[in-house]
Amino acid sequence: MKLFLIIVDGDHAADVQRLLDECERTGYSEIPTVLGKGATGRKLGTRAFPGSSTLYFAAVDSDCAARLPEALRRLRDQGGRDEGLKVYALDTTEVV
């Protein structure tokens, strides 16, 4: 089992949700307004630094963990590398 941390520009959150929904037996949590600074600059929800990101925590089985990274790469490449999509994967074990 893997835990994916997916940070995406808020304008593309629905695209990430669609990919997660395509993975059967996948649960995820969403934090819809994440503010901060990354490779694409600051997103602070202000006039000077508009916009925000969305953060997903997704615990996925091994089948989805094998498919999801490539689907996310295709999504990122559609919008260009500067679109704002970062993905991290951690090995995880369900304990309760």
C-alpha cells in the first residue's frame, strides 16, 4: 500500500479527483485551499499572489499505485510542466 501526497493547482483539482476515482478501492482526503510557495511561485490567495493549490492524501492499493504515477505525469504534461503538480509517494501500512 502507498500513500500519495498530491499537490495540484486548484484549477486542476477536478482532474486529479477523476484519476483517483478511476482507481477502485481508493480512499482519499482533500484539503481544497492550500497556500504556500513552490516552483511555480507563491499562491497566497491575495491580489499580489493569487490562486491556491489543492492537496490530496490518497491511500492506494498496489494495483493503483502502479498506474497512478503515469496518469498523473500525463495530466501534468498536458498542461505543461509549469502548471503546478507535485506528487510524493510513501510506503505505508494500515494499522487500525
